[in-house]
Amino acid sequence: MGIQLNFGDHLSRVPFLISFPSEWREDAKWARARAIQISNRIPGANVYFRSLPKGRSLSALLADRSPTRCVPECAAYRGFA
């Protein structure tokens, strides 16, 4: 599976994007591992995700290696900007 998270050591060329705080690393690793388990063990998870806009399965989202981008409104909403 191709999901990658950068913590504390990633500097973006885009001003409003910041790295995840290092103290979130273990929680994020757990969440990523749990999402992978769910996609492998619960077939209904892929069916559910395919029913959402853009029609991609959970497995496909987790395997997607393309960079994810965030808009300023998203960062501001989450308290990071």
C-alpha cells in the first residue's frame, strides 16, 4: 500500500502547507495500519468507498501514490493556518 505521511521533517514549497507535528506519528501509523487492515478484511469497506463521490475503493485510495494537496480553507478549518 502506498500511503505516506511526513512528520516534522517535510518542508513544502507551498506556504500554507505544514508538516504534521512529530507527536502525531504513532497515532497516524496506527490509523494507516488500521485502514489497511479494514480494506483487506472487510469487503464492504471497498463497496462503501466506491459509493462515495469519485467512486474509488478504500484499497485504491490507500494504494494511490500521487501527492495529496490541501486547500487553504482546509488548513484553516483544521486550525493549522
